[in-house]
Amino acid sequence: MKMKKENIAEIARQAEELLSPFCTCRGLVLHGIPHLRRVAILSGRLSKAVGEDVESAVVMGFLHDSARKNDGNDIEHAHDSAILARELIERFFPHLDVDRICDAIEGHADGEVTKDPLTACLWDADRLELKRIGRTIDTELLSTKVAKRLARRRQHGLKVSEEVLQSRKPEGFLLVPQPGEGV
């Protein structure tokens, strides 16, 4: 099923409606549906900034912890989520690059960086979510310039608008301070 390309939040809503019944993480506090939704939306926004497919990034973001069994040390969750994601993507989104998406999901918890821009959207979106549980974001573990700038802005308590996410500089995608804000 191709998602209607209205906007990222709408694509995420459609993905959630379609995919959440299959997610074993539904009842989790830290890694439940609200977390999947936030990562899906941020992954979609990052994908726009780096020129990747928004639908792929949103679906990938929503499925990255889909098979998580608990909020603790579920060391197999990335592997299990990649297996579930493959099944769901082949069923509902056969037009998406299932191998690329599942490779990104499988590796999202390994603590590495990547040069693949679609993979980077997921890994960076999930790592930017660490602030919600009081953890400091290690910018060395972010793969994109835009995510590094976003992390710095968030650490300084600065808001990030859609326009800021879409700012593009010749040296890559960077966030720029809004008038009156310094980073």
C-alpha cells in the first residue's frame, strides 16, 4: 500500500494505524507506540533533509522497535524487529526497499555510525530520542550533520522548526540558528 504523500505526520499516522496491531511493544512505557511515532516522524523529517525517501524513513522509524518485548535490556530486539519489519513491509509496502530498511533496523542498536543516508535517518532519530529518558546525546554517534546540529540545539534548549530542519548549505544539511538564537 502506498501512503498518501500529504505530510510526514500524516504518513506516520497512516503507518501507525496499519502497523501498530502487529507490534509486540504496544504496552511498553519507554519503547511503545508513542516512541515509535516520534522516531517515525523525526526519521521522516531527517529523510527530507538528506534527500531520502520519506515513506521508507517513516515506515522504518515506526517498525524499528516493533518486536521489543520489554523496556529493559532486550538484546535481540533489533534482530526481532527486523524480522517482523520484513514480514510487514513485504505484505503492506512491497514497493519499498525491504533489504535496506531491515538492515537499518537490524543495526540500529549497535552503537555505530553509517554513511548510508536512509539508515542514518533511523539511527539518528532513535538516538535523538534518548533525551526523553534523561540521557545525554553523544553527537559522535550521530551520522548526519543535521542530527548533530539538532542535538546541539536541543541540548541548549532551543526549538527546532521545520524550516530549520530543511536548511541546506553547500557543505551538507545543517541546522541554522533562528534570529536571536546562538548555538
